Amino acid sequence: MLEQFEKIGKDALTALKKVTEPAALEDFRIKYLGRKGKIIQMLGRIGQLSPEQKPRAGQLANKIKKEVTEAFDRLKNTLLQSQEQTGELIDVTLPGIAVNIGKTHVITQTLNELLEIFGRMGFAVAYGPVVEDEWHNFVALNIGPDHPARDPFDCFYIDDNVLLRSHTSPVQIRIMEHTKPPIRIVAPGRVYRPDTVDATHMYMFHQLEALVVDEGVSMVDMKTAIAQFIHAFFGPDTKWRFRPSFFPFTEPSAEVDLLLADKTGKESWVEMGGCGMVDPSVFDAVGIDNEKYTGWAFGFGIERLAMRKYGITDIRLLFENDLRFLEQF
Ligand code: DAH
């Protein structure tokens, strides 16, 4: 009898070794540890033994039951744990983990909207380098050697002849150097000026440059395009005006002001950027026939456009990366 008990125990442990997945656990339990299982049955048979045999058989049977039960529990734990780790057990009733979906920065959003508006108006997009030479940033744009815009206090020079571009107008030059008219482009990008940082100034900001060159292009074309753009971007009732101005690379030149209300409802004119008819000497610099072709251009500050559109009163908010601010857009 005792040998039979030993054998049942050994068989059970060998059978347990063959259990490698959770589904097989229950079969094993029923076969050995269930009410009709071999081990429980074995305990039942002790009652049939003589009083002298009972104690030893009882001890052995209990020892075997304990060993097998413990081995079974250990295996069960490891199998269920590894099942959890491989993600097979999913509790579909658990509340989900909210995923924060990233989004583009408000300046990128504004830029995308601007490019879309100008795309609809037939403008292609052009880009130029941020590290620029004096020829493209100044000379070809008719900005003479003594012009205050070339002052080291107004530009980040890298060496005598190279600087971080102080405006996007050099992209006009790069395009005209390599493209025969008709030209119709907008050029967005970063520009750099060593301004003291305050609510309306940053040492880096973005501009959107536009350039149109063709035969018979007039200031009326420029005015129409700018009006269309302002109405598309700010709404059809937006009031704006040209204010006479001067830029070395345009003649005549104007600044574009928008009439906008602040929080209290008080209206004032706010400058958005400059524009004008391309100066004939700029065409000379890039080898475009200034008898045959005329053109217009503008350069607008993208931060200004975004700040006006969304009522942002401090430019620094745009660059601090504070999520409480950014999440509002
Ligand atoms: N580049 C000028 C600036 O940064 C803005 C500007 C004025 C651009 C007139 C133009 C233009 O294309 O025609 O202040």
C-alpha cells in the first residue's frame, strides 16, 4: 500500500512537469487533487487499513498531498504571471489610460494656415538658408554699406561677411537668381535680430515673404492680393490700410496696418509688415530685365499675425513651451 502511495506521488509530480500552459492546470487538478482525484482517493483508502498501519500510511499520504499541492500552486503562480506579462490576460473592464495626443505649435498652425491661403491664391512655397551672406541679405537688396540695418547692433554676424539672416527678403534674391519670371512664391522662415526681449520683441522670430514678378504686374495686384489674404486670415470685415514707407528694395513702399480692437474694445492701427514694388536695382542685381518685368513683394511677421489673431499679448509666451499656454490652441 505504501509503495502504491509513493507511486501515485511520483506520477503526480511527473505529470505536473508536463503542464506548460495555464489551460492544462485544471485538468491536472481534477485528475490528482480534485474530490475524485488520485491523491484524495488515496487518503480515503487509509480507512481500510489496520490500526497499526494507519499512522504511517496517514503520514505518508499527507506528506505526498502537501508536496503535490505546493508544487501545483507554485507552477500555477508562475504560469499565470507569465501569461499576464505577455498581455494575454486583458481585463476589458479596467478604465483606459487617456493618451495625450500631441499637436503642432501655434506658430506652426499659423504658418500652415498662411501657406494654405497663399496656396489657394497660386503661390508656391520657397525656402532659403538661415545662415546668409551679405550679398543676399543686404547688397542685392539695395541696402547700402552704411545703412543702419547692417549695423552689428541690429544683426547677428558670424564673421565679416556672414550672418544669421535678419529678414526673409534674401530668399527673394535666391529665387530670382535661379528662376525666370513669372515668379509667384511665399517664403516662410526664422529671422534673427539682437533685440532686447520684451512683450513684443524676440531675438528670433518668423517672417513670411512674398514675391511676384511678371510682365505688367502693378501695385493694384499687390493691394488685391494683400486684401484677399487679410480677409481670408482675419475675416472679411477686417479693416486695414497702406501707410507710405521706405525700404531700399521696393519703390514705392508701404507698411500694412490692421485696425484691431484690444480686450477693452479700444481700436488701434497695428503694423503687420512692409511691402512694395520691387526696386529696379534689385532686378539688376539678379539679372532680370527691369524694362520688361515688374514685381511686388511683402514681408510680414508671423508672430504678429498669430498674436493678433489669437489675442496673445506677450510674444515670450510663444517660446516658453509652457503647456498651460500651448494646450489652448
Ligand atoms: N524685409 C523687411 C523687414 O524685415 C520687410 C519687407 C518690406 C519685406 C518690404 C518686403 C518688402 O518684401 O517688399 O522689415
